[in-house]
Amino acid sequence: MANPSKILLEVMYKADYCLPCFYMDETVLQVLPKYEDKVEYRRVDFMRSPGKKRFLELSYSLFGKEAVHQSARVAPVPSLFINGELVFDAIPPIFELEEAIEEALEENGNQ
């Protein structure tokens, strides 16, 4: 994470034609202005080279390396991770996303 005083939000994102991915991203973008100085946001485009590595890292953290490679267990798409932990595997209502961000900020000592 680039700035340790901020929490990191990451959305697993396949492509613009993936409507659930698009709307997950849009939901996060709606709440970001409220937390701009406290949150770092990354869209993990796992179909592109830089995002592939991060997608695998997060998948390993969920299921282990063996399950990823032998059983094709991977992070849900779309999904939202906060500080490397899976928080939502479906598009959350804005109030739930804000609650999750607030909780992560408190855990990080940023409240």
C-alpha cells in the first residue's frame, strides 16, 4: 500500500462489458469523494497484465495457492477488498459500503 495512513479499496474488475463489475466500480466512485484523503482506490483489471498479479495474490489469500491452481478457485468477480480482505462479493448498497469504510478507518486509527 502506497500510503500507510490510508485504507486500500480494491475492486476486482474484468472489463467494461461486465456490468456487475462496472456498477461495483461506479458504487465505489460515488462514495470516494467523502473519503478522498483517507482512502486509496484501485480497480484491479485482472484481464490486463498489472492486474493479473494482484488478482492472483488476493485469490491466494482467500483459497491458498494449491486451490487456485488445481481447482481454479479465484476471487469473486466483481468483489471489493478493503486492506486485502474480501468485504463484498456483490455490489453493496452505498450505506453498507460507507459502514465498511468507516469500520476499516477505525481499525486503521483514522477516525
